Amino acid sequence: MARTPKAQALGAALRQAREDKELLLRELAAMIKRDIGVVSRWETGDRTPKPEQVAQILTKLEVDGERYDEIMTLAYGTNESQWVAITLPEQRQQMAALVDWEQRATRIVEVAPLVVPGLLQTSGYIRGIMTAAGVPEGEIALRVTSRLGRADAITKRKPAELLVLVGQAALNQDVGGRATMVEQLDHLLDMAARPNIELRIVPDHRGWHPGLEGSFILIDASRPASGRRAAAKSASIVFVGTRRSELMLHEEQDVAAYRRALDRVLAVSLAPEPSANLISQVRRRMEKK
């Protein structure tokens, strides 16, 4: 069975395309002359359709243009142990997969040495990043709304547990200006008070630790097993972003390596209360400037 993150993303995209046409699973299966069980397993990611089968489904569903191209990028290399997204279409699909993992998560851990983690960013902070990065003004509002929507994973009625380890340097960055940073620090304190959120600061001058290698997100999520009566199973994934590509890791040994890295970062981090005190100190100092 496939069940790789990319296979699941492909299945989710095919399911969404079918539902957009308001077709039942059996209706699509009849249209492409395939067993309904096979099509069902394609949509769950338990099995992977061949690229020509994906193209057939999209053609029957009258999917074309940019959306056709984006879904087709998922049809290749689906069973590979690592999902590296280099092209913009595949990065969009991978981000959609990350959001899906966050929404199904039972626990999310993010190590962020230089920037406030995405799930805890304010709209002003997000806008400050995107403006400095040269994102066209017409795209910023949509991107801000999209990123803020991700926070539903930790604020909904049954939220995921969130552990964030933020580098002290992230608190001192002047992202979006002083007023924006004060607002962002206030937001961190408010979110840290939630029972499902644990925020720890990694102070400067703690020597080398894996967090200095860069940010990463580790997600533990529940997913339905195949079959209507099967019990829910758990799965884990690591998301690592770089300047030019995104990487998703799901193999057990890869996830285990990042869990060990997390333990090392935890060992040099402050406990939640001293972390909140440090944030408050930085906030007061910044407000007086």
C-alpha cells in the first residue's frame, strides 16, 4: 500500500475534484469503468493510480488548466519515501497537504530559531514578512487570510496540542515595525496561556543544538484506516522548508531522527513560565524604544 503523504495528497485532490462535480464515488467508478473499491483506495491514498489513470479521471471530471497541471504533478513519484516539492504547482499541493495534516493533528511541534512559528503569527507580522519578501500587494491579503486560517488547528473546539520552541532571536527581529512586533509578542503571551499550547524560548548562548540547523514541524495525526469498520490509526510526518524547495518526511527512521533532535532542543530551552517572562521583558523593552 502507498499511504505516503504524496499519495494521500493526490487522493484528496481527486476526491475534491469529484465532489466539486457533485458525483458519487460509484458514479465516477462507472464513468471510468473501474471497480468502486479501487477508486475508493485511490482517494484514500492506500493505492496509487498510474499517471494515465489520473489524467483519465481529470478529463472525465472536466478538470483543466492550472488545476489539471497541479494535480498531475502529484501523479509522479508518489511512492517515494521523501516528497520534495520544487516547482510552484507542487509546492501549492504540498502546502495543502500540510494544512490537512495540521487540521487532523493530535500534536504539533514546531522548532523555529529565527521567526515566530506560522500557527502563532499575527496578520501584521505575516504582512510584514510578505511585504519584505516582495510578494505582490494583490496577493498579500489572500495569503494572510490563508495563513491565519491554519490557526484553527489549535483554536477549534477540540484543538491539537502545540509545542513551539522559539529562538530568542525571533523575539528581537523587527518584522513589520515596532508596533507590529509588540502586537506579535502580546499574541504569543495570549496563546501561551491556552491549556493546549506550550511555548518555550531557546535562549542565546546555549551552544550548538539541532535547532540551529533550521526550522522544522513534526506532526502526529490520526487518520482513518482502510475500511468502514477499521479503527483509527496514527501517523507522523516532518515538514522541512528551505529557500527553494519543501520536504516532507514520513519514514519511521526519518521521523525518529527529528524526535531525537527535538529532545536536544528541549534540553536547552526555558520552561514555559520563564519563557513567558522573557517575552514580557523583550516586549517592554521594545515598547520603550
